[in-house]
Amino acid sequence: MSNIKPEDFFKNIISHSKEYGFIFPSSEIYDNGLSAVYDYGQLGAELKKNIRDYWWKAMVQMNENIVGIDSAIFMHPTTWKASGHVDAFNDPLIDNKDSKKRYRADVLIEEHVAKIEDKINKEVEKAAKRFENFDAAMFRSTNTRVKEYQDKIDAINERFKTALNANNLDEVKQIIVDLEIVCPISGTKNWTDVRQFNLMFNTSTGAVTDETNIIYLRPETAQGIFVNYLNVQKTGRMKLPFGIAQTGKAFRNEIVARQFIFRMREFEQMEMQFFVKPGTEMEWYEYWKQTRLKWHLSLGLGAEKYRFHDHLKLAHYANAAADIEHQFPFGFKELEGIHSRTDFDLKQHEQFSGKKLQYFDPELNQSYVPYVVETSVGLDRLFLSILSSALKEESLEGGDTRTVLSLPPALAPYKAAVFPLVKKDGLPELAESIMKDLKFDFMMAYDEKDTVGKRYRRQDAIGTPFCITVDHQSLEDKTVTIRDRDTMKQDRVAIDKLHSILTEKTSLQSLLRKL
Ligand code: ATP
């Protein structure tokens, strides 16, 4: 949708999601729903399941040394003391006194920096048009205006990092004041002080509610893996290095949740903790950065849409951390985190539980607490990255347009749709028998309403990679036409070839082989 403004494009994604049954606001019949919570509809649930399956197969099925678990959402409350979440899972928040809108102070500063980055990119683009054989890296390091911008960015980042590391919230506010950041709603600089806000939701177990039976809804799936480290290592007879993966719901009382399924209060994570020998973690950290990037690139949505961003401020548990960022309609933002978490979590759980969580290394004949490299991606955020890259408005010959969702075929909700050309002459019966055969292995749609052209458009809009049309010739020679969503080309093929065509073009194997 090249001519559409980014904010309008984002609105299109939200309305398309709703119109076709991908995503609905949660409990929408009450006051338009619950803020920052969403329900996946009939097509959304399929697409989400396929994305999850692809991740699971790439991580667990394709790696003999990675196993998957499914731990509970509720965990013993001490878990969250040990992990540091009770004391430190906070976001710095700030309110604008005029609009009464609440913001994350760190996000306001990051967005300010992103605007300066945009200016640099514009300078580079302009220069690239002016010069032949343009060397972008050279231009960035020598052009005075670009260098001034870059110095500004470095100075802000350094000051911000120092303030965060010292937990100096007054200084964080001062940065916002000095940068003259205004509230996008009121346009004023009338800010409150910056305060810390804990993001965990809590509830209670049992009949009596008091301090002693408060439990938390997990804010990440990782801790369910750490507390099961020894169970899995012993029962699975796992040798280092090995990984434990899981997918599941996580809950965060996000301060600012205005970006559809990018930032939700209830969301799903797909995490993998990779346990390694201390001292080898940096090698594995690099390995997992590259391996996860490759996974994203295999989706074929455009290599230019992904980049790494190394963390300025390391979390209390990490000795290295990077994000894989994706170019969402509202800019490059974190899609996945790769963190080298040292032995922090296992050591904390040892200390708080009094149980040893170690590994006996037969080569060294000694026990130690393994180090951990984690990969952590939000399933909903991944869903949004795929949906927003796939949704296109295309101009066709003859002045027509079509909306097409160019999903990777292996992830599409339906792999193919079957249409009888007309609702008579035995065509529906043949179409149904083709459906019956294929649906053992593929999610299939069936449509006999309206013209075939309209039916194609409906399938294009929901990303169905193939449409199979049964016509009169099919009755005579057992062939059908199969139309490709992206090229719109039709081929005539034998009915008994359909299964192998769909297997080749739409199975997860086609993606897994790229890894
Ligand atoms: P952010 O800085 O965007 O708040 P984070 O650094 O707190 O994210 P992590 O704790 O590293 O995120 O979580 C790992 C992944 O989980 C993120 O990369 C993201 O894909 C996903 N995620 C985190 N918070 C949310 C949320 N509120 N809604 C949807 N996905 C989320």
C-alpha cells in the first residue's frame, strides 16, 4: 500500500483483521471491549497456530538437544522474588498534566532519538540520489550534518543509560525536559515526575484474601523453564549444551498499550532457554542471534525489514542482549529479544529454594550452575509483523485493484479453496469429493457463491495461496484449474496431482528446509 500514509495503513490492518475474522477486540459487545486485550477469530486462530507450529518445529523438532515443555501460568510466589520481578519489573512512567495521558519515559526518549535517526536516513537518501557509486558508510562517517546528528544521538543515549543504571528518575525527567519533548496529544511540556510502576498482575488463591496467598500471573514464560531445569535435565538425560522451549500466555499491566496487538496486557510468548557451559555463552549468544534472524528471513517478507539493535542498558541478569527489530507500520520496533542471562536465574532459584540446580560435567568431573542464552519472541507481535508485511493493495490491468494478503503459504489459514464453476451439472459433487480427500492433510475452504472472480478476491484477502476450480472439463478428463494467489496464473492439472502440489508448496517443510 505504497501511496497510503503509515497511520492509515495501520488502521487498514486493524479493520482488515476484524472484517475477515482474524482479530476482534476482547469482549467487544461491552463498551467496545477491554483495552489492550484481543481475541483471535476463526482465521486468526489458524494463522497464529501455524506461526507457533513453525517456531516449535524449528526449535524443538529440528534440534535433538532442545525439548519442549508446557508449564503452568501460576507459579509459587517466591519464584518472582527470586527472579527479581517483585522488586524490579518496573517501567518508568510519566504523565502529561494537560492531556492526562500516561507515557513510558524511556519510550518518549527513544522516539525522540528515532526522529533524529530519520533525519540521518533522509540525508543519506538525498545524497544517494545525487552521487553515482554512492558509499553510504563513508557518507555517514564524513558528512558534517550527519555527524552532528549522530553525536546528538550518542550524547542522549549515554546520558539516558547513565540515568537508568543509577535508577535516577529525576535525571530521566530532566532529559525529557532538556530535549523539549512535548505530549503528542496536548502539545505541552507540562510533565509530572517520573515514577516506577510494577507490571505484574496479581490475584489470590484460596478463600481468604490476604498478603500471604497473593499469586502472580506470570509476566514471562522463562521462569517456568528455570524452575524445571533439573526435572528436564535429569528425566531427559540432557547433556550441555541443551535447550528447553515453551510457548504460552504471559501477562503485563502495560502502562501504554495503544498499538493493537503490538503491546497487549495478555499475550503469548515463545521462549527457549539454552543451557551452556560457563565461558561459552558469547559463542552461543552469537549463534542464536544469527539463527533466529535466519528464521525470520525464511518467511520471505523482505530482509530490509529486519535489523539488530544492541541494548544500551542491560537488564540486571544479562551480560549481553540484542533485539531483532522489525519494521512495523509505525517504525522499527522490537520483535524478539536474544539475551545472555549468565547463571543469574538458576543461582537465584538455588538461593531462594535451598535446592541445588547444577549440572554434573562428566568431562571436568565437576558440578556447576550452567549459563543461559535465551531467545524470546512474542507470538502476537510476530503475527502483526507478518500480517502488516503481507497486506497489499495491488493495481491490476484495466484499472482494477485487489486486496491481497501474501502470507507465506505454509502459514496461511487455508491452504486452498475449492470452487465448483456453477452450482449444477454435478460440479458441486465433484468439488466436494476433492475437498473430502484433501482435508485430511490441509485446511480447505469451499465456496460456491457469486462469480469465480469474486470468490478469488475473497480468498486473496485472507491469504489462501491456491484456488481450485472444478469446471465441465473436469467431469470429462479429471483435471481442474489451480490458480496461484500471487501471480494470479491458472494451470490445468490432474486432480490426483493436487495433493502433491499442495504438499510441496504449502507444507511447513518448505520453510524448515530453508533454515
Ligand atoms: P518492550 O521493550 O517492547 O516492552 P520487552 O523488552 O519488555 O519488550 P521482553 O521481556 O524481552 O520484552 O519479552 C520478549 C518478547 O515478548 C518481546 O520481544 C515481545 O515480542 C514480546 N512482548 C513483550 N511484551 C509484550 C506485550 N505487552 N505485548 C505483546 N508482546 C510482548
